[in-house]
Amino acid sequence: MPHSPQEKKKVLARVKRIRGQCDALERALEAGADCGPVLQQIAAIRGAVNGLMSQVMEAHLREEFGHPATSEQQRAARVAEMSGLIRSYLK
Amino acid sequence: MPHSPQEKKKVLARVKRIRGQCDALERALEAGADCGPVLQQIAAIRGAVNGLMSQVMEAHLREEFGHPATSEQQRAARVAEMSGLIRSYLK
Amino acid sequence: MPHSPQEKKKVLARVKRIRGQCDALERALEAGADCGPVLQQIAAIRGAVNGLMSQVMEAHLREEFGHPATSEQQRAARVAEMSGLIRSYLK
Amino acid sequence: MPHSPQEKKKVLARVKRIRGQCDALERALEAGADCGPVLQQIAAIRGAVNGLMSQVMEAHLREEFGHPATSEQQRAARVAEMSGLIRSYLK
């Protein structure tokens, strides 16, 4: 998950970008960069990880709620699951 | 929003609790409390505000997706709106 | 803490402002405001609480490190305490 | 920064671990893992990035305040810089 090829591609592209940011951070640390710029790089990685989390949750929402539920039970189960994900990761 | 009386009651109870935590923090500051306990109180307020945000988003999810959409268009609009809320506040 | 009268005054003013934001949120909820604006108000409170936490930590830093330590032991204890506060609340 | 060989080694080890977590996440996504476990992995990365940020700020604090300032001016400059870092990244 996400299952659609386009969503998967976009999520994977973001993960690769975060790894690239880690590589750049490693080089900066090896080169003895100052604390200020190093913290800026880490803050950028933190922002990218939050963006990735949001992207995966949005893809999940689209996949779960983008088509009608086949039963009331399924609808209730979807809502309960999505609600749990919001509770767990909105912080 | 949230519109159901129970949801509204629960949300309001949480807001009142946060205000009570602010009152306690004010008293601690007036009394010259140490930095450590003051930061603990502020962190508790931060946690409570995050909990409130999650509660409101979950209530919105239940109200929007707890019953079938009347059209594909409405379904798509609901998903787009919820997706925007996740993107804005998951950080 | 913070102990200087000006710092204390500024911190207290911020706590009062957060309480005022809670009052406004309560009124909005009572009036049945929409989910979007309610979440915006909650996000503003979250930002204000983070600002308050930062302000208290900065005041503590100024009070602890704004004048020379009287011994190596005191210096080490100050650094260890401040380090613990950063570890606990930077998240 | 951090400049001491041990601090640098510990920070680099953490960056490498985060990269390893990104690799594991990429494999899970390629293998079509479910949304729940994927979000757990992303949350673990977010926690690790916050831990890294805290570690770098703590190392900076030790390096800046672990020995006496040579002048009042230097002390004030150190406090102002550290204060700015707390304000920027405590959120």
C-alpha cells in the first residue's frame, strides 16, 4: 500500500529523496559542517518525512473511500481503521 | 462541527480541560515554579491540544464517511476535503 | 521560573493569550462552526503552545548560562540539565 | 559540528541507521506492504530524525557551554545563538 502504480511511484520517489537527503547530511557531517546548517538539513528531512506520512495516509484515504462500501459493516470498519490511523499519527 | 450532540459534548469537555491546564500553569508561574515542572505542564498541554485535534478530525471523518455518498461527485469532494485536512494538520 | 520579572510577565501574557484562544474555540464550537475553521483555531493554539515552550526554555538558558559558573561541577550540572530538557521536549 | 570524534561518530551512526530504515521502507513499499505497517515504519523514521536533531543540539550545547566563555561578549553571543536554535527547531 498504496496499491495503484502511480501512488506507489510517487511514494517511492519521496523515500529515495529522503535517502538522498541523508547522504548529503552524512557528507556535511564528514566535512565538519557547522551546527546551524546541519540542523537545517535535519529539519528539512523531518519535513520530508512528515510529507511522506501525509502522502501515504492520503493515498490510503483515496483507496478506502474513493469507491462505495459494499455493506454498512465494511463502511464502519473502514471509518474505524482510518480513525485509528489519524489518532496514532497526528502528533 | 462536530454536529452530533455527544461528539460536541466530548470536544467541549476537552477544551475546558485544556483551559483548566492553562489556569494551573498560570498559578505555577505566579508561584515561581521551577523550569522543569513548568515545561512538563506545557508538554501536557501540547499533548492535550494534539489529542483535541485528532478528536475533531476523527469526528469529521465519522460524519463525512459514516453514511453513503449521494453521488460520485460528492464522494470525490469528501475525499479531497479530508485529504486536504490530513495534509494541513499532520505535522 | 523564569525568575526575572520581565521574563515572567512575558510568559504569563502568553499563557493568558492561549486561554483566550481556548475561549474563542469554545464559542466557535458552541456556535456550531465548521470543521475547517475549528481545526485552524486548534492549530493556532498548538503553535502558541510550542512558542510558549520555546520561550520558557530560552528564558531558562539565559538564566543558567548568562553568567559564569562558580565551578566546573556547576557548569557540568547546568549543561547536563539543559541537555535533558532539550532531549525531553524537542519533539 | 559536532567536532569531537566521539560525538561525530555517534551522530554519523544515527544517520546511517536512518538511511537503513529508509532502505527497509523502500523494500516494504516495493513488496506491497499494508498501509498500517508502512505508517509504523515512517513514524519510526520520524522518531529517529527527532532523536538525531536532539543529539546534534545537545552536542552543540556541550561544545559551546562545556568550558568558560573568554568574555561577557562571547557568553552573550553563545546564549543568543543557542536560544535561536531552540526557537527554530523546537516544534
